[in-house]
Amino acid sequence: MRIAVTGGTGKLGRAVVADLRKTDEVINLDMAATRPDLRVDLTDYGQTLEALTSIDDRYSSIDAVVHLAAIPAPGILPNAATFENNILTTYNVFAAAKAAGIENVVWASSETVLGLPFDTPPPYIPVDEEYPARPESRYSLVKHLEETMAAQFCRWNPRLKMIGLRFSNVMDPEDYAEFPSFDADPMRRKWNLWSYIDGRDGAQAVRKALDHQATGMDIFIIANADTVMSRSSASLAAEVFPDVKVTKELGEHETLLSIDKARRVLGYEPRFSWRG
């Protein structure tokens, strides 16, 4: 396939582009891109549409889109600027893909839609995709609106597949040196239930989502199989969220952001861990 990846210069984007280029032609669409990739302002619909249709001397069509470009977290820009950039960018990508006849779209939603930073405790542990979105920031609100928007794009075109991946906190291998320090204070990483995603496993999830044979919109939590902590997951839940129901017997270091749906539907299985 010829795949357009937006935001391929970012932390997760680099891992996704490197993985997809093993088997496919990939065009990285990013304001920070350098040749042979394409520098595109995705807040400009005209540029986005051209990038997903044809570029002289480069290509005449795109088969699939992986949309990762965004202000990557709350607190980087003022709230309104984060909202404006992220919602406009995503609308432009979704609308341009529709205009180009692209029917295979995967995009980065976020764990934040689950209610992070869990100042209000989750309804149960492990959390999953079954309870309604609980955005607690403008960044997270955009992610919720993206999921809602994708459902309507799929309603307009019954042949369209759009998969939103609710990625956990993305980590590179060099980030793992800090992990042992988290044990001293369980509250330090309580905000996302001590979860993370190795960028290489994030790339695996993107590939699985692209290859998944389906139509319509669907969402999946994408985290690693374990937590960032040396302590057991059960003891963390009991200490920090003593009044929250634990719905299953937990493995020693089992992720508290459930990846059961991604395993069952996409065949996703994390291969990398900070534990070696």
C-alpha cells in the first residue's frame, strides 16, 4: 500500500513510519518533514486534500491514512490553541480522505478519553472501552469529538473503516531508565493507572488496525501488557483506589488499561517491555 502518515516525525510517528516502511510505501506528512517526505500544513484543507490525492512527480493516489499529527498533550499550548489546532487538523484529514475516496483510516485517539488524570476515580478497574467518554481537558475533549466525528463519516459511507487507537503514554527504550524511580511514590503515575505503550508496540497496533478487515468506526485501548511499576497491580489498585471495584483477578503486573478488546479483535499482543 501507499500510506500517508501524518505526524510521522513525532515520537510515535517515527516508530510507525519505520515499521510500515518495512513492507509499504509511506509518505510522512508533517510540518517538520524533510525530503523525501512532504511538508504539509494540515490546518490548511487545500494542502491536506492535495497531499491525500496527488503531488506532482511524487504520487497520484493514497491507499490508506494513519493520522497521528496533533499537539500531543494538554498544557503545551493555551487551551483554545490546542483545541483549534487538533480539531481542525483532524477534520481536514478525515474530510480530505473522504474526498479522495480513501476508505482505510487509522488515527490516534487517546487514553485521556477514559477520564485521565483520574482525579475522579474510574468506574471500575481495569478500565476498558465500554463506559462513556470522560474528557477532563480540552485536549481530551478533542479526542472525544474526533471519535464522534469518525462515527458520522462512517455513517455517510458504509464502506469506510475508521479505527481510533486510544494510545497510552508513548515510551522509547531510552525512557525506561527512569521507570525504577516510579516505585517510590505510586501517586506519581496514578494519573493513567501506571500504564504506558512502547512506541514499537504502538506501531504494531497501527499495522494491525490497517490490516483489520471491517467497516465502520471502532476504538481500542492500546497499552503495554504490564505497568511501569515493580509492585503488583492488585496492590496499587487497593492502595490508591480502595473504593473502586476490580472486575477480574489481576496478573502480577497486568495493565489496568485493558487491552483485551485489542487482543481479541485486532490480534494485538505487546512484544516489548521495560522489564526486558
